[in-house]
Amino acid sequence: LKRIQLFDPVGIAARSLQECLCIQLNQFDKATPWLDQTKQILTDHIDLLASRDYRTLMMKTKLKESDLKYVMTLIHSLNPKPAASII
């Protein structure tokens, strides 16, 4: 399953949205700015992200609003439905 998940488009065989986005993040260069913080949010705080509770998200991750904007830009660059491109 892990090999299939890396086929193009990356994340195609993920079992959840969270797993799909994390698989895609794992393909980014390790030096990508805000990568670790983005992974932390998707792994530990996806419920806060889904409910758009940004204030609590900033408190729990100790991110400033400007930093969270960078993280959100990275999240928005991911494809939540990678299989849609092949249908």
C-alpha cells in the first residue's frame, strides 16, 4: 500500500484525508520552510484545522498569525483529492 500511495498522483491510495496530505508533505524537500510545523498541524491538530479554530491552533503550536499564514499556504498547495485528476 505504501508503494501505491507514492504513485502519481502522490497520495492516491491514502485511507484518509489526513494520511493523503501527510504523504504529499513527505515528498517535499526537507528544507522546505514551515514543513515541520505543517506536519505537526496535520498530524496532531487536524480537528482544529478542520474547524478553522486558528486561535487555539496558534496557542497549541506556538505559531504567530504571520507564521500560520505560511503554514496555511503550504497546506493549500496540497491536493486533497489526488484521484480526481485521473477520472
